[in-house]
Amino acid sequence: MLTGKKKLIVVSLFLAAVLTLTGCQSDAQSGALIGGLAGAGIGQLAGRDTEGTLIGAAVGTGAGYIIGNERDKKKAEARRQDEISDLRAQMNTVTVHITNSN
């Protein structure tokens, strides 16, 4: 069971993570942050020492960044495909201006 001081630390870390996530501009950044936090937690649970926490944080950050970066690439490709589709639609549109002399 968590004591009062430990509860405060857990809540503070959670709030810091939430506030930090709102500042991330890409999935790669968000993934790195989430992966680092999760890895640090898992490393601490597994090793019960600082070394395990740091190793877990490093591995989690790297894995989170890679996963988030791939999501960013997929989103960018989808945006490019949408732009190409829009451009093709514009190219297939013909506008005819007819003047009336009356």
C-alpha cells in the first residue's frame, strides 16, 4: 500500500507526464515520453534499483520514439496522398467563361 508521501510522488509524476504530453508536437515525441516513463517503471519493478530504472527508461524511450516516428511517417504519407488526390481533382476540372454581349 502506498503511504502518503509515496502517493504524492506518484500523483506528481502523473501530472508532470500529462503536462509534458500536451507540449509534444509529434507522435515520436509523445512515444518517447510515454515509452521512457513506462520503461522506467518496469525497470524499477524488475531491478529494484537505479540501474534497472535507467536501463528501462533508455530502452522505453528508444522504442517509444521508433514507434511514434513510424506513426508520423504514416500520417505524412496519408497527407501527401490527400494532396495528390486534391490536385488530380483540380486538374480534371475545366472552367469555361462565357461572356454575354447583351
